[in-house]
Amino acid sequence: QVQFGESGGGLVQPGVSLRLSCVVSGSIISDHAMGWYRQTPGKQRELVASITMTERTEYDDSVKGRFTSAKDNNQNTVYSQMNNLKPEDTAVYYCMAPAVRDLGWWGQGTQVTVSS
């Protein structure tokens, strides 16, 4: 089993930045693409950003130009730099390797609340 430990969330005002971190057990981030997902009450988790083994990144249109994904294979850590946060970014954020997302290894996530 792989463990995902997200951190870095908080309550911030619109326009502020946050940096999320996700420490992952084992070496899965060097062997698999990783994704940042978010979930709001009553909705399914949605993939908003991903980073491949070769560090190619993709973003949902809702966060493109504001979120940046990165990873440190040596630290088994994935990052999401979130700039110019908006109220609609309010959600619980999770990291996960899409290849194993159906195995139920989700972490607790980290809450991001954007409110004035």
C-alpha cells in the first residue's frame, strides 16, 4: 500500500497564494504520473493538475495559468503552487497517482478555503 500525505492548505483571501505538498511513501512518484485532485461537498473528485514521470504538466482550464505542479523524486514529494486563488478553488485537495486511484489509497487531503 502507498500512503499519500497532503499538507499546506488553509484559509486565505482571494488573490493569495498557497503551496501544497504531498509526501508519498515509496518511489511511486518517480515511476508514475501524479495528479492533484480536488473535491467539494456533494461532488466527485476532479483532476485539476498532473505531472508525468518526465515532469510534463497538464492543467484543467479552471486552474491553468494559476497552478503549477512540481515534484522532487529524492524527497518523494509532489507540490502544487497555487497563485491568485479564487473562491471557486475552495475544496479539499488530494494527490494521487492516477494509475492506482481505484485502489482506495487516498490520503486525508488538505482543506483550502478561499474567502474574504
